[in-house]
Amino acid sequence: MSDLIPIGNISEETFHGRSKVAEPEDPYTPTAVALSTPGYDGTTAMARTFIEEFALMGWSHGQVRRMFENPRYVGTNQALRECGAEAIEQLITDVMGPEPKEA
């Protein structure tokens, strides 16, 4: 371990994968960061990706729509709240084509 970059006061005995003792100064604290990307609508891109995945699994228009409407599915429901129902409906149509008419 001598060729590694020193990482503070952690001894060689405590530095071994999953059993490493967490220390108060541990620099590996998960941190979420929001990045602004001008001109890129990440929420719409995320919604389109959800729809594409559900369509590939064989879901119907109604099943996809209900996934967005269900608050238990945080990602899809957040996209619905941010983009609006009309935008989500348009994305569903863009990805899956017009909804088939029932006979």
C-alpha cells in the first residue's frame, strides 16, 4: 500500500474495502449536485426515456399514462408535474404513435 496516495490518518489495518471503519472526516460522503445545462430540458428527456423503456416492455398507452399519474413512482410523476399532462401525452404519442382505437 506504500505506492498509494496518503489519505490521512487511516492506518493500513482499517483500509480494506467494505470493512473500512467510517471516520468522522471521511471524504466519501455522497453529495448530489444539480447542474444547469442551458438549452437542455433534462426532465423532458427523462420522461421520453421512461416512455421508450415502457414501450419496449410492451406497455399500452394507458399503462404508461397511469405510471406518470401515480405519485408512488416519483420519477415519472415528477416529470408529469414539471412538464404538464399535455406535454407527457404528446411524448407518449411521439414515442408510441397514436393510441389504438378499441373496437
